[in-house]
Amino acid sequence: MQAKSLKFLQTNPTNIITLNYFEAKKIAEVAKYLKIPYSILPDFRPNIGDDLRSYKNELFELNTALFEHYTKNTILISPINTILRPLPDKKYYKSFTLEFAQTVDLKNLKEKLIFWGYEVVSIIQEKGEVSFRGDIIDIFPINAQTPFRISLFDTEIENIRSFDEYTQKSIEEVDKIEIIPAIAGVSEDEYIKINNKIDESKFDTFYKDFYSLGYWFLDKNLISKKFNLLYDMTKEIEEYKSFNELDKFEFNIIENSECEEFKPQNIKQFLEFNKDKQITILAKNEVLLQEKGINLPFEKTDAVVNIKCGDKFIISLNEFSNKKRKNPLILLDDLKKGDFVVHQTHGIGKFNGLKQIEVLGKTGEFAEILYQNDDKLLLPIENLDLVDRYIAPGGVIPTLDKMGKSSFSKNKEKIKEKIFAIAADIIKIAAKRETIKPKKMKFDGVEEFINKAGFKYTPDQQKAVDDMIEEMKTRVMDRLLSGDVGFGKTEIAMVGSFIAVNSGYQVAIVAPTTILVSQHYDSFIKRFESYNINIAKIDRFTTTKQKKEIENRLKEGNIDIIIATHLAFNLEYKNLGLVVIDEEHKFGVKQKEKLKNMVENTHLLSMSATPIPRSLNLALSKIKGFSALNTPPKNKQETRTFVKEYSDELIKEVILREVRRGGQVFYIYNNIASIELKKDKLQKLIPNLRILTLHAKLTPNQIEKSMIDFVDKKYDLIIATTIIESGIHIPNVNTILVENADRFGIADLHQIRGRVGRGVNEGYAYFIVKDKEKLSDNAKKRLIALEENSFLGSGAVLAMHDLEIRGGGNIIGTAQSGQIKNVGYSMYIKMLEDTLKELSGEKIENKDTEIKLNINAYISPEIIEDDRIRIEIYRRLSKANSLDEVYDIQKEVIDRFGKIDKVTKNFFEKIKIKIIASKKGIISISNYSENITIITQNDKKFIKAAAKDDEIILEEIIKEIK
């Protein structure tokens, strides 16, 4: 592919059409190497009338590429499905610049950006968004890699800085930025005309607006009348024509080349053996050559081109980079009105929002929490760290506690005793393992085994392997490996298994379900086919006779790797060297006891699809090793999401579209009482559809048997009440429908959506609501955020946060859900962390200084209007442990929102006092007018400030306690 395009582009620097986006990227590397200006069009396949919010990323890529093409005359490299469509005319691709010292008419700028398709938001998280906050404008142009923050002095641009959308912190100053249209560069008149056409259209989208449908009303034409096809694409063209109209065009098929794609396994060796050949080495810097021990001239470029033409070679040391999934630090919506929360002393209540209250003539901000009998707790906002969102197993709706009653603290004490026993057990086992000499392993051949994987490891995978090997060398390994399904955990387990078998030991792979055993078995057989290694499996379908035979062979040492359910705990091994356990939290108490005995002096690798919180990770780090895989596989596509109003026609069309392409469907219907009626309704709608019903009233055996039948494609659709099993990899399921999606939390919807699109095919999630007019604004916003499909959106961060918290709860030895229910996951984990630290001899800081200052101190809504962002900043400040953290947040607030006022500055000073005082062991600080009282363990001190001013009182306290 690269070879024939190299020959063609050298003589015809013009458009090339590929089959898909992956090929287009490879051809673009050749154009880059030849220094031909190019633009890549994305794989853009919406049907007319589709909601463009679901295709936002591709639309922005398309518009950026077309802008470059029209204004800089670049060649186009495009997948066939995109280039056959009529694309917007050149007239829509304009731009304007904003630069230092320029005068800006804010009203005009705001209007222009809205007409051009930029969405006005309160906090920038992705391309195509703009935010106006007094004299600060944040904008993420679709043609930029980072968003920009523009500070105004009156109407003049004072400075422009790029910033990080994950942390919201500024990066560097720039002189100017160019802004191009997000949807189209239209005037006010054109914008109004298009919106009128949208209102009159019959298109069914959740919101009928310019962002969702504007694109369909632009003037469009075929971009060229002649195309150069990489190879014969008659089938694809005919398929496109069967669904769409297509203008006439000519095409030319690029001739094959005598050259071929070629990449040596060992570059250094290859260069030594081929000194007489003409070899061009490509590298973006000399470090890549030094790394490989090569001392030869090279061409400086970041192009990835590997071609052999007779005795001539082009060899690239560059690699395609994987998209690393970054976890944003900003956790919006962590606490919102109506959420259940747990207070460390008063227990479970309901958060009722922020309240500004005046006490003795001074104003402060409080979090209002409702308890039983309509009792209210007003919590000073600087103590927000005493409260956590209530998250429980199985989404339990909790009972509110009674304020001032001792039942919550009694509950907490009981749980503390149990946690102490669990933590002591964890530490005892770890201490015992430390004294055992690890089984000696041989590590030769590992590199060759890794090279046979058929793909390049992600940096995370490489680090996990390196850490695992290091641990196996120095102690009896106990390592937890976390990563989403499809992120490559099994490959790490295979490397561990290879090391153990190669060293003369046996390996047990233990999984909680027959499906997982079967999936692991197939993967292992395929991966080890070129090695003389005996692999067997035992699950509930293994006959008694087969089981007996496997047991004997295992005892005699004739089986190297056994893959089994909990039955593996009862087997006798000749020489067990490694146990790999998948989804450990799904095993029962007795099974975990057996596991403990089984791995007393054996290396252990635990795998989990659920991440765990970093804080717990740190608390356990002296006891367990940790590896996390956060980089998605190379060709992983995000799941396309649509929010739709219920109609039989829609349900029928969505299900049939998936079944016709040979796929299967999940249908989430969260009402066990009427699930059978729902199934009958679907059956009437699509009579030949093979439907399976799953719900919590079935036994685990029934559920597992049904799931196996589903994986074996005996059914087309599962209708189920709750989230489908997390660890199972069913690449054939690529469509999920969620009925009454507005009744689910945003984190749940993210997790549900993650169940599809796990193979190479694109996944589709349909969130169905009964009547969109009756939805609250909040529910609408939540669903739209999901439809816009960003991993970044606050919901995704929240989903990640929820997952981690649940994952932290799962890590603990025994089934704890009853106790967790009483206090929620967050508090349970906090208690566990503290106990682990205590037992490890670490000092736990007590931060209970009471600050009762009668001053005006709160983050002013005039500085930060959005309550969600104010709560987020309050939350971070209340959890801050050092002055440095407070100064960082203060700088960030000034950077994001401009100059702060007196009351906001006072609040920051109050937090600084709280931190200094808690470190000094001060019990309380209070004031009445200018009279200040400081109480310590042994002393009570009275001081008088020079005046009653809030700033002077704060200064006096800091001076005194520092």
C-alpha cells in the first residue's frame, strides 16, 4: 500500500482514495516523507438527518481538513465512504485571527462564534466550545491541539495562553490564534434561514438545532470529478450507490509497484548484514538511533514509512503513537443537589445545595444536608472533606440517618472491627510471603515470546511486564493488574505463564465463569501454538471421565497450564509456580480461603477489569504490586451514542440493522416485574428474533448457561434488567439500547455504553426516553453530554471515579457488601486505608482543627457563577493537605476566572489557617470582633487584632500560628 503510493505520489502529487481511515493514515505518512502538503479526511458516515452531535469529532476533523485543502491547496487522502459524499462548498471555509493588543467587540465575537457552530459552555472540555467569563474568554478552535485562554483589559487583548483542558491550567503564552468554523462560516441571515429549515424538517433528533442538524442544510457538491483509487473499489462504490445518490465521476486505479512494504525485526542486525545496500533511515531525533545502537546518517522526519525497492530501503525508526486515555483531574458533578452523602459523624443524609448565610453580620457559605425528620445540618464549606458521595453495592437507595443518634457511630465501630481483622490478615499474609524465598525463574526467551504477539506492546503493557519480572526475581509475587476489557491484560498473564512453564513450573489460570475459562483457553491455545506446551481446561462442561484424566496428568506434571473455574483450587499439582486469578472479587469466601492456601509460596497475578483508587493503591503498595493498563488498543473506536424518543419503528430499525450485519444486541430494561411483557412486545415487533431474558431472579447457573448460549450465537438479543457482566468480552455485540435512560445516573450510563464496541466494529448505544418534553433540564443535559460522546465529559470522569471506588471495595478479602451498604464505598475505603497505615506503623494525621471565624469568606458567585465549578473548587480546597496545594488552586482560580475579590481571598486565607493549625495540633481558633481565641492541647491564648477588618484578623492569626 505504501509502496505503490510512493511511486504514484512521486510523479502525481494528487488526491488518493483508500478503503478506510487506517489506510489513509499510512498513505499520509508517505506524503509527509515526500514533503507534499496533505489533508486526511476522516471516515465520515452519517445518514442524512442523523444527529451530528454523535459525529462531532469526525465533523471537526472533516472541516479542519477541508479548510486546509481549500485555503492551502493540500492534496486529499480520503476513505472512499467520505469522498463519495457531497461535501460543503468552499464558501463556508473562512477564518479570523485574534492577537495580542487587538481590540475586541465581545458581542460581535460571541455572535460570530455561535453562527459558526461553536457551543457556549461554562467550562471548556473539548473542541468546538467557547466560554465567556467577564474579561476572560476560553476557546477550543477545532483546528488547534489545545484550547486557549484570552484575557482582556477592557476591550483589548492583554494576553493569550494555551491551557490544558484536563487540569484547566495555562501552559504557555502565544501571540495569536486562528479560528475556523466549527460547522460552517455562515452569516447571521444564513444562520437564521438554516434554523428555520431545521424547525420545518421531519428529522427526529433530541434537540432540533444548528449543532445537531445545521450541516444537512449547507450547500454541498462532490469535491472532485476524478479520483485515484488505491485499488479496485467497485464493490464499495456499488454499495454506496444502493443507499445514496451519486454524481458521475471518473476514477483511475493506481498501478501496482515492484516495491514492497518491509520492516526488519532486528534493525541493527539488518543494517550490519546489508552495508552494501542503499538504506535511508528515518527518525524524528537522534535518540531513536542511539537507543538501537546505530551510528549512521539519518533523515530527520517523524514519518513512518517502511519500503523495499530492489536494493533500496526506506526504514523508519518512528512508530505510530497510541492514544493515551488521560484522566481529567476536574471532577464536576461529584456532588450535586439531591445526591445522597455520608458525613463522618452524622451518617447518611441528602445534599441540598450551597447556602449563603449571614451570622452576626458576616456572610459565609454552607453545604446544607437533610436528615430524618427534616433535620438540617449546615456544614461550613471549608469542612466539605467530612462528606463523601454515597455509593453502595448494587445501587442501593439508602435510608437517611437521624441526626445526633448514636446508631451511625455504633455501625461505624462494628465495621471498624471487621476492617481491622481484614487489614491485619492482609498484612500478616504479606509478611509471611516476604520471608519465603521465591521460586527461581528463568527469563531467557521472553523477548522472543513478546515479539511473537503480532502487535507492539503499549507502554503500559511493557511496564507491567518489566515490573512483573522484577518482582518475580526478588520476592514471591503478589501483583494486581487492572485494565478495561480488551486493553491487553491476558497478554501479560501469558508472558508470566511462559516464564513459569519455561522454568519448569505449572500454571493455574482461574476465572469465575465458564465463559471466561473458555475465552482464556482459546486465547492461550492460539498464543502458545508454536511452543510444545500442554494446556487443558476444566469447567462445568468437563465430564467426570475427562476431569479424572486431567487431574492425573496434572498430578504427574504432564499438563503445563490448567485453565479452570474455582475447581482449580481443589486440584493437586506436581510443581505449581504461578497462579493467575481473573476477577478475584467474584469468588466466594470459601474459595478465597482455598486460594490463600494455594498461593502461600507461589507467584500470584490478580487481574481486574475495574480500576482502584490511587490512594488505596498507595496504602497497599508495600504489600501488593500494582500495574494499570490505561492505553486503549490501536484500532479501538469510541461507541457512537444517540438519544432518541421511543417509537416501535426506531426499535425495530436499530435491532434489525445490527442483526443484518451479523451482530447481536443488548436491550436494558430495568423493570423485573414487566420484563416478560417487554419481551413479548419485542417478539411481536420482530417475530423471528431470538430473544433471551436475563434478570436477578435467575440462579447464577441459569444466567451462566444462558450467557454461554448467547456467546455461541444461539440468540440475537438479550433483554436484561441490569448492567451486563463486566469482565466478559463479547466482540459480536455492537448495539445496546437502554429504555428509560433518563432514570439512570450518568456514571451507570457510561458503564453500560462500555459493554459494546469491544471488537474492531463500531459500537452503537441508543439511550431511549419516553417523552423528551417531560424531561428535566438536568436529565436533558446529562443525556446530551453522553451523545456528544467524549471520554472527557464530566460524566466519564465521574464514571471512572465511581468505578475506582467500587473497585477499591472489591479488593477486600471477604464479601463486605452488607457493611459497605451502611457507610457507602468512599467511607469504607477511607477506613481501610487508615487501618492499613496504622498497622504498617504510619502516623495518621488528625485534621480536626475547628475554625470558627466570624468573617466574610466564601468563593464569590460573581467570580465563579457555576455552582458545579464552585463546589468542585471547595471540595479540592477542603481536602488540601499543604499550603502548596492551596496556592496552586488559588493561582488556577485567578488564571481561569480573573482577579479575585476580597471575600474569595479571605476564604483562601481561612483554608491556609486551617492547614497550618491542624499541623500544629491546634484544637480551635475563633473570634468575636477583633478578639481572637486560640485553643491548643495545653493552652488557651487570647490576642487582639489591630482592627475589626476581616483581612487584618486573618493576617494576625497567620502571623501568630506560623
